[in-house]
Amino acid sequence: MNKRVCQLVSLDEALVRCHLTQIAQQSLSYLVVEECVGSTNDEVMGLRNKISKLPEGSFVACVANQQSAGRGRNGRDWVSPANANIYMSTGFHMMGVDVQKINGLSLLAGVAIAKYLHRIGLSPQIKWPNDILIDEKKLAGVLIDSRISADSLYVVVGIGLNVDMPEEAASEIAQPWTDLCRVLSESNDKIDRNLLVAGLLDSIIVSFLEYAHAGFDSFVEDWKKYDLLSGREVVVVTQAGDQAGKVIGLEENFALRVVVNEVEQVFYAADVKLKL
């Protein structure tokens, strides 16, 4: 898809707050917009003592125009050029550590992002556990960091979303990718990142509040709606080597079920590629 020329609105904390819904405004106790940080996840992880003093259900967030040490899953670098994309992280405490709830957080983050992108007119796909694709090209990624204490779990949800990725920076990306300037309708030549950040924060906050109360059950149909892999032939990349198979769904603990050589296997952490 050809890329249009896009005009990006500069990030501004006051504008982000202005676009938030009432429930997000009430729940977001701390928001900072920075020009450049090492990693927004690291910045928000550093706030865990601050948020521990806030009422349950409070969230903190950091948004940056650039990251000098952005991180993706499995220790990969996240390409984070200035004045181009969205790099943001949200942190909150979950009281009472339920292992089953912890396992579902990664999928929930993908669902929350996909639901927002669907609302703005896109057709997102989720590649287990939480990569966001458009037409099987990666638009956004999620990095979950967490710390467990005696009575609570502190969760940081990091989101990197391509808005206007420069070609020179994209040369470092080792997979098919896209950005909003390529996939939004031609009427959207001006893209307001403040509105996008607010929409993502809204969806994350509302989804995680519901999840803390009721678990993943209310998100199952959303997952099925956006799931890219079920029924597809894939290659699962693990430390033990690549394995080709067919995805048949999820385990109750959100692991991926794949039939490999007529034998069902369950993968808890792996890279999955669609088989060409």
C-alpha cells in the first residue's frame, strides 16, 4: 500500500487529558509526556512505589516522542524514531495475585488495542499473544512487564504503534510492517497522536478494570473476532528449533495449541510466523 504524506500533531499532555473519557480521567492519577526517554516501560516501572500509595484502580502513564532504548518482546530492540510513532506505557496494581489472571494480561492488552483500532475504522488482527497487524503486517506491539509483591501485582503495559514510520528507520525492522499513514483513509491526512494516545489509554484502562473484576470471560468473543492464527498453518520458533503446524486455539491458561506432526503441542512462549 502506498504511503501518503501525513501531518502529525505534536504530543501534548494537556491535549491528551482533554481527549480522555470521564472514566479514564478519574482513573489516570499520573500522566507525563516526555520528549525522549530510554524506555517508557522502564519509566512507568519506576513509578510503582508512587502508585502503591494511590487508591486501588488508579493508573499511571508515560508517553514519549522518542525512545533511546525501546524494548520489544524477547529482548528485541523496538525501533523508536522521533516525531513518528506512539510509544506509551501504562501501569497499575492488581490486588490479590491470581495466576490465571496474570496469564491472560498479555492477550487482554492486544484485545484492548484492537477494539480501539476497530472503532476508528480499521480491521485489526491479533497474532498471539498480542501483536497487532493490518493485512498481516505489523502495526503495533505490546510489552508486558510485571512485579509481584506479597499482596499485589504491578503491571506495566507498553505499546508501540507505528504512525508515520520513516523508511530509513524501518530498515531495521525484520518483518512485514505498516503504519497508520498507510492504512487510514485518505481523508485523514492530519493525524492527532494526542487523540490516538487518549483512545488507547481509554481502552486499556476500561479493559483492565473489567478484567480485574471479572477475568477474561467477557473478552473471549473479542479475541475470536480479531484472532489471526486459529486454523492457520504456522511455524513456531522456539529455542529448540522451528516447528511447523496448525493452530487449533488456546488452552484455558491462554497458551497456544498447535498440531505438529499430528500431535497437539502447547506453547506458552514462542514466536509464531504464518507459514507461506
